[in-house]
Amino acid sequence: MNTRTLATILGTALSATTMALQANPTSAQTAFGYASYYVQHSFGVNFGGNAPNLLGAVAFGNDLCFNPFTSATYFDSDIAFPSVTAAGAAGVFCQGASAESSSIATGSVAGNVLTGTTLAKGYAFAFAPPGGFARARSAAALTAGQLGINPRGQIFWRPLFWSYVSGEGSAFAAIPRLRDPIAYTITDPTTGDILLQGNLLNISAEFDGFGSSLEWGFSGSPDSGNSGNESPAPDDNLNINFLNSGLFKIDLTDPAVSNPGLLDLACERGLVTASIASGRFSGVTLPSVGTSCATSIPLSLLNLDSNYDFTGLIPTSEVNLGFDLGGDGEAVASVPEPTSTLSILSLGILGAGATLKRKVKRSHSTEKEPTNVG
């Protein structure tokens, strides 16, 4: 991906700010917002006695910025056997904002085992003067199909996350979407009807607040010389630091998971509003309600390797099983520009922040037990 560094972007903003101050030194103010995401996982799926016979990959993304309105989209897909790859990248640059995204999915089958990696990453940056809005989205996924299901199998999962929000002044920046799911669909081979579907694993997060961060497998902070492609140091912990509103969840409660568990953390104004660690995660100590929403959890307590068993959940073994393994992310940044169309866009993204706050307030207000997703 052809990437402009954050240092270059900040240099452009500084030049624009200097000219604005010279033209109107009493009214010019500076502000910037920045958000980035990186969602990667490596996995292995042992399908038991029956080998997968269908393999596909998809990578797509969309970036936009304003002013003037500019957008870019990419889409790549492939169906091949026994190995497959899909990849793409996009970027947009405006007077007061920029965004870039990329994603790749690659996988291969040997015998009855599928191995592969998916990666989605991107960043959004806005600054004033002159003011701007930016959004980056990207996703990558692998699909594997198996005819004549073996009801039992194993999944080995190695996630790798980092995501940061920073800024100052009147800017807004957020990560409204970060997901890493393993979805399954079981269908009737004759009619194509869906008999059962769900998520064996669903990792999700969203947060805002300047200085907030989420790291899993890494530790560090944004590298100002390498915008959108930070390289924190390796770390064996899950590090959460939500300074405003934030949600983080690892959901392994599907009935097909042999060793279920739920890890759920919700925060508002930097304080914990809900904290659940159950099942296989019962040994994890999360910050309690009312305390600071910051924690570091050893990776050894977050083993996501799982055995699945559909015995008793489906009427017959003569069905088709499909897995979708992937990840996706979204980053937004906005600095309002008075009396312009940009102000309308800014109100929209600020509304996204308000939506996140409402989600936090609703999260587990009455929920006492984990619920399934899918």
C-alpha cells in the first residue's frame, strides 16, 4: 500500500495552520483526530474425519473523506482449491482529512485441516484548519465448506489486535467497529435450507476517547512516522485502556462449543459499567464496576482454541457445514468546519459516538447470563 506517513500529514496541517493564523490570528484554532485499527488472526481448523472440499476468500474495503468528497473502494475474491488468496487496498486524501485501508485473506487445505490468516487494517485522520471528515473500513474472510459433516472438530485461533484513538481540540475520533468472528452455517444438501447457524467465536470491540487503546499481542502506541501501520512491541497480554465509552467482548457461548466462556467489559466516561468473566474465563480478573476501565490480562488466560461438537444439535450427519473465518474494522475521525456541509457529516459521526454511549448504558443492564450470538 502506498502510504503517506502521519508526520507528512501533520506537516501539511501545520503549514495550513500557520497560514490561517497569519490571515486571522484571533480566530484560528487547531485540532486533529486520529483512529487506527489492525485485526489479524492465524488459525487452524481440523474438520475431523471429512476433509473440506470448498475454499474461498474475499477482501474488501471503502474509504471516504471530505472536503471535497472523495471515496475509494476495492473488492477482491477467489474460489480455489487447495489454496486461495484475496487482497486489496485503498486510500483517499482531502484538504483536511485522509483515510487508508487494506485487507488480505489467505488459506490452504492439507488433508482435513484448513490453515490460514486474515488481516484488516486502516486509519482515519482529520485536522483543522481547514477541518475535515474521514472514514476507513476494511474486511477479510475465508470460507470453507464440508459435505457430509463430521459433527466434531477443533479450531486453533491466534488473534493479533491493536487499535488507537488520539486527538485534541474540537475533533472527534472513534473505533465504531472491530470484529473477529468464526461463523458457521449447516444446510440441507438437497434443499439448501439452513438447519443451524451461529458463531463458535465472536470477538468484538468499539470505543472512543482521546488516548484510548486496545492491544492484544502487542504493546505500545501509534508510531507518528508510520501512520496507519503502527508497529507496537510484542506483548503477551490483552491490554485495554478505555478513557471514555468502550465495549469489549469475547463470546464463546454457542451450544456447539465444548468449553464455553464469556468475557464482557463495558465502560462509560472511563469507568466500568459491566464486568463479566464466566466459564473458561472464570480465572480472569476484570476491573470491577465503578473503577477505571483499564486492565492487562495475560494471554495464558485467554486461550481461544476450541473443540466443537454438533452432535444432538442437528438431525442427521448428511448435511453441509460451512465456516466463515474473518475480521473487519472501521475508524472515523472528524473536525467540524463551521457553516458547511462538513458540519452535517460531523454531526453524523458524533451521533455514532452517542450511539456507542447508549449501547454501553444498555449493556447488561438486565442481563445476568451469557446469550448466544448468531
